[in-house]
Amino acid sequence: MTEQAPPYLVPHSQEAIDIIYADEHLLLVRKPHLLLSVPGRHPLNKDCLITRLQQDYPSATIVHRLDLDTSGIMVIPLNKACHAHISRQFQQRLVDKSYTAVVWGEPEQDSGEIALPIATDWANRPLQMICHERGKSALTRYRVIDRQGERSRLLLSPVTGRSHQLRIHMRELGHPILGCDMYAHPEALAMSNRMLLHATRLGFEHPVSGEYIEGLSEADF
């Protein structure tokens, strides 16, 4: 009989973190699927992207996160000044972000916007919910890349950065992300053994040189 992992132990990947770009100020890295961005609260969930990176880059810090189930590109500052500069860019919505997603069914339009406010569902945390009374504004732009009948490949561009924004917005559009165990209906959940969401592109101003940096990471699904 196979021994079951404790319920408080999150699944985690041993896949290597790819360094896409590195200089003395920052890194661009590819986070694997099923790797936390930061340590979890329980001692058994300390393995994560930032603790692994700090073994080789002790000054590395987290300025934004990807969910456990989401793979893809992240920027990692290597000093306080760089961290503050990039953090301001995220706060002022100056960072260009694109995600690849495979969703259930086919959207009617080839492109569009989803503008629905998001709030925490306090009775079912960590789930989020659409709430026009207390939700914070949230905007996602989408474009269909490929249609395959029962599924479609989309490019998603979040203008805001609310928790679970892409997952819940795609559900509200009627096309949940395949393999999403929080917001997909059973049919969409069963169509993939992982959530098919990957951070593909990240563009921002380099804090020191002022040049526009664009990092790319193609989805492996």
C-alpha cells in the first residue's frame, strides 16, 4: 500500500529552475509547475522558487508571484534598489504580462476584454469571487490563438493583477482553464492532469540601464 502524503504537504516539483537572463541586478527565470513562489506556512512546505534561487543568489527577493499550479516567467531582483524600482512598475501597471492558456470550448469572439471586480470569498478561502459590491476592479484582455473544438488556446493579458484573476475571469466567460481544480467544472478539470496556464512573456524597464527588457518562456503544453 502506497503511503499517502500529509494533507498539509503541497505537491512540489523537482524540475530545475531555468535561468533565462541574468545580470548583476536581476534574474529572469522560469518557474516550474507545482513549485511555490515563496515558502508555505507549514515547515514541510519550505521548498520553493526563492529559497532554491537564494542558494546561488543570496540577495534574491520576490517582487511578484505565480500560483503553485502556474508555470512560467518571473523577474527576481538582486538588490533593494532594483526591487523597489520593479515593484513600482508593477504597482503602476507598467509591466507587460502575457499568459498562454488552454480553455474549455471555443469563445465566440476572436478577442475581447473581461472587466469584472474580484473579491475574496471569505467563507471559502482561498477562493475568489466576482463581487460588484466589494470587489476590486479587474481587467483581462484575451485573444484566441487556436481553436480545436472542445478546447482553445488563448493569449491572456491581465491589465490588473488580482488573485486568481485569469482563472476566475475565464470561468465567467464560460471557458474555464483546463485542469484548474478551483474554478473549472468537472469536464474541464478532467481534460488535463495539470492546469494549462503558463506565464509566457514579461516586459519592463530595466531599473539601472533604463532599457526595455522582454523575457519569453514558451509553454510546454
